[in-house]
Amino acid sequence: MNVNSKVINALSGLNLPVSANVYNGTATEYITFNYADERPVVRADDKDILDEVTIQVHYFTKGNPSVKKKQIRDALRDAEFTIQSVQELFESDTNYNHVVVYAWIEGAVD
């Protein structure tokens, strides 16, 4: 399972830049994501065979985040992620709304 490609593929339909860890472009609305936790959940024959990976998806916008927040959640669900929680923050130093979506997925270890 390659979680990075699953996240990028899931969110590419939102027509926003999507980048792992850090976004270095010039768009004023974008998404980044990072691994929050990765752990084996099933072992067999002394090997890890199934992992659970938790990610954080960060959506930054100076506009109203409500519509894209729902679209992000829906896109992740469609890609077989389970949504754990969502936080909505305001960064006063940059005037960005910052939405953090915590989600997890299980998959075979590569």
C-alpha cells in the first residue's frame, strides 16, 4: 500500500495543489498531508502483513472552508479512508483558515 499516492489520487479531483508534507507553490488555496501514525495491526508467520496508517490532511484557504472541507472528507471516504476527526483553525498571522482532517486506512504492507 502506498498511502501517498492514495491520498494524492483521492484529492486530485478537487482541482487544488496537493503535496506531501510541505507546499512550496504560489497558490493561495492548497492541501498538504503527512503521516501521523503507522503501525502493524495484523501479524502472521512472524511478519507484519497489515498496517493501519493515520494521516493528517491540511487544507489552507483564505475563503470559506466549508464546501471543500466536505469534499475532502467525501473524497477520502471514497478512497477507503475512515475519517477520525476534523478541526477548523484560523491562523491570524497569515489570515488562512486551516482545516485538519484526521483519517486512517488499513492495507497490506509493501
